[in-house]
Amino acid sequence: MRQRAVRDQQRLDSGAVTSPKDLENLQREIVSLAKRQGDLEDVVLEVMERRESAQERVAELTERVSSVEAKADDAAARRDAALEEFDGQVAAVTKERELIAASVPADLLKLYEKLRVQQGGVGAARLFRRRCEGCQLELNITEVNEVRAAAPDAVLRCENCRRILVRTSESGL
Ligand SMILES: [Zn+2]
């Protein structure tokens, strides 16, 4: 289009076109071509601006993706560390339990294991202020008297939930 405008201008300048009508047509075409060129330049400019804005958006989104990925990596690392710590605690508690279990008489351990399975994981409960902490029920006076009369090494059971009752200084006896 620009070449055509140059060619038209050259024809006009050369003086080869002499007819007034042809001259007028030529001039009109030059003006029209200049206007179209201007319009196209505006379009090009607008496209470039939009491209620039799209590139900015891409850069911004890329940065956000990186940031989210970094957060996800960080969370995964913390989760792994927590799991590792948890595994360590489980191993330590398991070891501790094995040591304690080894010191408990076999028949008592068997009873405890049976109750533990029956009672949702808790086979023995502390007797605290005359209350069984397994089922939360308070012992009646007859039961309290029975506990008081029992030998220190006797295995006591809660009348309500059947769990092994563990006496302490805070049993309220
Ligand atoms: Zn109980």
C-alpha cells in the first residue's frame, strides 16, 4: 500500500499525467491511501499494546504459579517432617509399651488386652475421685467400700464398664 502511494506520487510528480480528471483521481487516491495507512498504523499500535498487556499478564501469572508451587513444596516438606517426627514418637511409645508390658503378669496382660479390644482401645482406667475415668460413672458407697477393703495388688474392675480400675492417691478412697 505504501509502495502504491509512492508510485502514485512519482506519477504525479513526473508530469506524465496531464488530464485534469486523471490528476484529480490520482490525488484523491494518494489521500485515501494515506488515510488507510494511518488507520492501519492505529490498528498495529493497538495490537502491540494488547500484546504487551498480555505479556505482562503472562509474567504475572507465571510468578503466581511459582509462588503457589513454592508454598506447596514448603507444605509438603513440613508434612514430611511432621510424619517423620510422628513415626519417631510411635516407635518410642511402642518400645516403651513393650518394656512395661514385659513387667506385667501374663494373665493380667491377657485380661487387659481382651478389655482393650472390647472397650474401644481403653482396657484400664484411672479411679479418680471415686469416678471411673473409663465410663465416667461414680462408684456407689458399696463399691467404694469394696475397693477400700481390697488388697493393694488386687485387680479391681469397674462394675459398670468392666475395665480394670487403677488406684492412685487421688482416687478419693
Ligand atoms: Zn467404668
